[in-house]
Amino acid sequence: MRRRLLFYSLSALSITLCAEAPIPLQAPIRSVRVHPDEAWVTRTGIVRVANSGTHKLKLGQLPGDLKSDDLRIQAKGPEGTRLGEILVGPDRYIAPETPESKALAAKLEALHQQKIQLESQQKASEKAYEFLDGTQSLARNGGTGSAPIVLPTGAALVELNRAMEGRYSELAAQSQVRAQALTKVQKEMTELESEWQKLKGKLDTNPNPSQVTVELVTPHGGDVEVEVSYRTAQARWKPSYEARLAPNGKSMELVLFAEVTQGSGEAWDGVQMDLSNSHPSRVQEMPRFTNYPRIGWNPPPVPYRGSSTTVEVVASSGRIDGATSQTSANFTIERSTPATYRPPEPKPLPVLEAPAASLEEAKGLAQTWHLEGLKDVPSDGDAHRFLVVSENVEPRLQIVVAPRLDTTPYQIVRYTPPSRIPMFPGASILRSIGTMRMGQGSLSIPPPNQPFELSFGPYQGLRVGLQRVSEKRPFRMTKVTETRQYQKSGVRDQVKEEIIATGSDRIWELRESITLANDSNEQLDVEVQDRIAASIHESVKISPTPDTTPGAQARSPFVQAWTLNLPAKSKQTISLGLVIKAPKEGDLTGLKELGLE
């Protein structure tokens, strides 16, 4: 009776332990949502529970160093199903062996044994060389030491010498063959070890996997769908563009691609992929004002005027009839302190409106794009390219040149930003005309109310030149020093006087010309850009000369542009001129940029 009771007790305990053992959850990767600096991976699996109660589910082979904050789990099952405790820890796992890995390991072992054998034979040959060298030394010296050595003489000695030479040749040949064999074996071992490392990386891409154990409470038995989402910092995406201009310049296709990179240790095979430009791990709060302007005013200092001094100066004009003629005059000198005078402050430079960091941020949008079809992204750390969205835009093709910087004309396409494609500043953009690649650069965001611009390389049918026609510079104001002799009370003194040339203003004048020659057989729409010289001081005036070509429009506070319709096989000239007027005293900056220094 006691044995039967003990048997029933052990059976019940075994059933209880089996019920508490974790149930393996088969949950393959279904979808991933990739952000600029991380990704969220979603696995989905269905598990069947036999009865009500608390069940433990186990999901292993997750990315290493997984934290509880990186995990989101939800379950759908019979009404009343809920989740309990969730534990995250390391997963004990040994990478499986495959026939390919076994065969590769066998080749490596065979090469290793062959290398050991060749190295042993080389050492034996070295010992034989030492023995032969010792024998030859004894033969030459007649033996050394206390014990006499009897050596052969006559024909026997000749035969011994011939045998030793043959042995030398044999050892040298064998050593050369073994050296070549060792080099070949070492090369094969290096190649096989490289293959072994690659294969090992495929078999064991997740060296420190994590495991998640979930408590599941169900009111009764049935199927439960469990969805596990976790974050990995070993995945990201970045945008890139292609601008495909038609050969006739009438249309352009703009394509956005996503370059997805991941090294999480998991292969994303046949997954649904979403892309987002948001940063879920960063705090995105609206900035708040912390500093408030306080406007004050300080009256300008009043110039100080000191006392005056009267000095009598007697001028001598030489002897007349033996007498000295003297003339006296009184001069009043006003003493003042010019250091107390505060000159007017220069005007600030005009403020340029800063471009938005990106159109999405300017609009306050965080977008997500759903890629069509199932995607494969291996865990290799390489960038894999996927099409996100494309749209046709209406381009305006124009030839643009800035002769002061470069006389090469460029093909520029201006277009309105498309409605469905976001513009990410700094992203790589490839430009092509038809099937011809025209270069690759970074996308720049223009200021508000300005169109986007893309350069499609130089244009060969237009020749441009910049020439200086004339210039006029003022004479420099210098102090002229004269020495005169004065005599007072019979004593003759020398006094230096500084005389400053008179004049109200200094004036510079500069005239240049830009010549354009259309060598092509078609009419060209050309935009000529040049910088605008501006003054930051009220006392310095800059104005164009009357013969300057009119019609320039400001592209920015510092750039002006002329738009020309240049017929085929024709020439046209743009005249540039400016006048700079400044006070006669003081240093003028910025003349070097104009070539006037």
C-alpha cells in the first residue's frame, strides 16, 4: 500500500514538473521596422495550451545583450488571456555542425599533419648537413682530440669524397622540394582558414544569444498567438536618390532608395519591411524660451574740449639793406581729447534666412513607408538597396555660369519639390541623363520659396570670358613735411610743419565685361551670376556705373543674375561697373576681393 502511494506521488510530481517546463515558442521573423539608428524586429508564433492555468513560453536565439526595455510582447487567445512575468537572459546554445563544416575541418587537419611531416624532414636534413660538415672538417684537419682517428687513404678517400658530394646534392634537392611543398601547404591552409572563418560566421552569427521566458495565463485551453517585438541597435537605414533626366530635358524621374544595413546576427529572410525617419530612442520635445531680451540705452559720450594756448611765432625773411626783417603773428591752438570720441558702429551684415534641416522636420512630419513585397537582408553589415518611392517632376533646364568663380558653364535643373518624396539634406544623389552617368553628390535644401537645383555637369557649347576693362584708383593721402627756419630774439630755430593734402573723398572706379559665345546650333537659355559688392558703413558708398547692363535680379543678398536668350552662333556682352566713394581718412577693407589693392 505504501509503495503504491509513493508511486502515485512520484507520478503526480512528474506531471507537475512537466507542466511547469517552458514550452518552446516557434516564432519566425515576420516584419521589421527600420529607423535611422535602430530597428524593431517582430516575431509571431502560435502555441497551443492544453488547459487553463499559468504556462511558461520560451523563445531563444534572440540578439545578444537584449534588455527588458528593448522588448514588447502581446498575446491573443481565449477571452481572459493575459501575460504574466517576463524574463530576459542568456541562451545556452551551440552552433550545429554541417557536412560542409566537417569536410572543411578534415582538410585543415590533413594539411596540418602534412606540414608537421615536412618540417620534421627539413630538420633531419639540417642534421645530415651538420654531420657531413663535421666529417669534412676531420678529413681536412686529420682529427682532433686525444683519440687518434684513422682515415682512408688513396682510392678510398676519393670514393668517400665523391659519396659525400653526392649526398650534399641529394640533401639540397630534397630541401628545395620540401620548401616548395611547405609554401604550397601554408598557402592552402591560409585559404581554408579564411573559408572556415566565413563558414563559422554563417553558422554562429549570434555568439551570445538571448532568451525570453514569458508567463501566459489562460482561462482554458486553446491556441494563443504571441507577438514578440524587440529593438536592435545593429541595424539602420539611410536615404539615397537618383535623378534621371530625359535626353530631351523635358522630364525627370526622382527616385528615393533606402540603403539598409544590419549586423544583428539574425537573417531577415522574407520579411515585411517598413522604414521610418523618426528616432524613437530620442526625446523629441518642443524647445522652450529660457532667455528674454532686455533692451537698454546708453547716451553717447560728449567730446571734451580743453584749454587754448596762444603762441607767438616770429618769421625771419633775411637781411634787407643790412637789416633783419621780422614778422610776428599770434596762433591759437585748441587742445582737445579725441580719445573720448566714439565713432559710429558699422551696420550689421544682412541676415540670410537659414534653410530648413529637412522638409519633414520643417513640416513637423514623422513618416513611415511600407515597402512592397517581402525582403531579404542578411546579417553581413553590408548595405542592401531597396526602392522606396519614385515620382516624375517637371524640370526647367538652364545653362548657368558664374565667370568670376569659374568660366565653365553648367547644366542646371530647377524643379519644385515632389509631393510624395521627402527631401533629406546631405543624402547622396546620383544624376544621369538617359543612360549616361553625370556624377554623384549631396542633396542640398534651398531656402524657402526657392526651387531645388541639381547640376548635371558642364555644357560644352558655350564659351565664357571675364575681362577687366579699366580701373581708376585715388592717390594715397600722405603727410608732406616741410622744414622752415624761424628767428626770434636773434636765435634761429628749425621747425617742422606737416601739411596734409586737401580733399573731401577718395573714389575708386572699376569696369569689367563678361563675354558669352554660343557655338551650338540651338538657342540657349543662359543665366549669368555675379557677386554684389555692398558696404557695411554709412560713410562708404558703392553704386553701379551708368553703363552697367540692366536687368539683373538678386538671387540672394550677395548674388545677382542676368537671364539671357542667346541665339545659335551668336555673342553677347554684359558690362559691369561700380564706383566706390569713401572718406579721405581711414583704412578701407574689402578692396583685395575686388582686385583694387
